[in-house]
Amino acid sequence: MKRVGIIVHLGKPRALELAAKVKEILTASGLDIWVPGEAAEVLGWGPKSEKLYIGGDPLGVDAAVVLGGDGTLLHAAGFLAPYDIPMLSVNVGYLGFLSEVEASELEPTLEALISNKFDIEERMLLEAVVEGEDKRERFLAVNDVVITRAAFARMIHLKIDVEGVSIGDFVADGLIVSTPTGSTAYSLSAGGPIVHPRLETILVTPICPHSLATRSILVLPDEVVRVRVVPDRSSKVVLTADGQTGVAITPEDSVLVRKADVCAKFVKLGRRNFYQVLAQRLNYPALHPPHPIT
């Protein structure tokens, strides 16, 4: 471990305080620090020095400490995945379902990171490509790719096929195509199954379909999901990736969703497993059995 990146939610004062603490601990241990330019400006760090690298690509970064909530982590994962950089996520948000540790555990956590006492868990990402007559746009998603109606619009008619075989032709509020990591996010709220994040599958979950028979489908990770909007309604349709980036979809477009050729890497300290997170974060009832009647 020679150089560590710091990615921080710039709108959270507590996250900014922790970033200064992280910098202090890492620098005292002789490590180099990399930080994005905007963050350096907000934090008042600079100018560049022998131990501080600001802005540009995170080249030479061995790991990154992410300070924020799940939204910050989603953004960081999409940014860092192409560079093959693992992330240590510290929860400074509300739910923190994807975070590895709480802010109160910062110091022992950094000690474990510096001492290389951790494992790395790889999680699949999704790549969504929107193809039309005059466009081809690519998106990377840690949680999900969502195709939905715009605000105040009518329901939309979607056709979905996998490897050229139809698996759905229905009217709904939209569609969620998610990773196993994203199974506990929007897909879960729409009635999709909970899937262990280390499994590799693509979840296809309709949003409020106008049919009782329409349910989630799990497809193989090497298959391609294709979605088209049927032009029989006046609704405006949009695609979003992890709720952060997006584009308008027309009936002339095709949306192709597949497993990405890069993955997100999470630093794991072995302090809790996925089922403990379900109990702690989602209050999952199966993990909290009722008290026996006496």
C-alpha cells in the first residue's frame, strides 16, 4: 500500500471532517494521498506536493477511502472500476447499506487498510448501451439501469427479449434491470427478489405492471437483455443508471444491457456478512423471529 485515494461527499460537513482525519492518519503512516481536484478545493488542500496528488486520473492508487452514503459509493464505484481500484466505504449517510464500516470505526479500519489486513470482494456491474439513428450512449451501473416514464406521464409499453427470445411484452410504469448488488435497492421496492451480491445474474423487474402474471426474471450473466419502447403511447421515456446519469429513450432506440467487462472491488474486513447487513439495515423479518409465546 503506497498511495490511497480519498473520495468524499462534498455536501456533508461530517464527511469533510473525516476526510481531514483520513489524510492525517495516512500521511503519518508515510502513504501518498490522491484526491479529486474539486474535493481538494473544498477541503483547502494544496498545492500539490510530494505526498499529495490532486485531480486527474487516479493512476497508481492502490485503494480509495469513500466517505459518504450509498450515493457517494455508487458514484465512486463507477468511476474507479475502470482503474481496478478497490474501495473502502465509510458510512456518513442515512442507510449506508453498501458501506463496510461506520464513521465511529474509522481509525481501526484505516489501520487494517494500511496493514493489508483485508479481503477484496468483486461485484459485477452492468453496461447499458442506447442505440438509435443518431446516437450511441454507454452507461455503467453498480445497482441498476431503470427505464421509466417521465413525471406525470402515462404508462409505457415495453418489449423485452433475452438473446433474441421474448420474455416480456407489457404495459407498466417502467422496468428495472439490476445487478445482485442492486437487488436490495429499487428492485426490492418493486417486488424483486433479494440476491446475494456475490452471485452473478441479471435481474429484470417490471415496475407496477398492468398484469398479475408479470414477475421478476433472473437471466444468465453472459446474456444480453434488449428493451424497446412500443410507439403506441404518448409517454416520454427516460433511462437512468444508478439514478445519477441518464438519457431520453424513443421508440426508434434499442437499449442493450449486459454484464460489464469491469467490476467493482469492495474492501471487506470480515466484520459482518450479507445476512447481518440485511438484519441491521433493512430489519429483515426472517432474521428477527418473534418471541415464543409463554
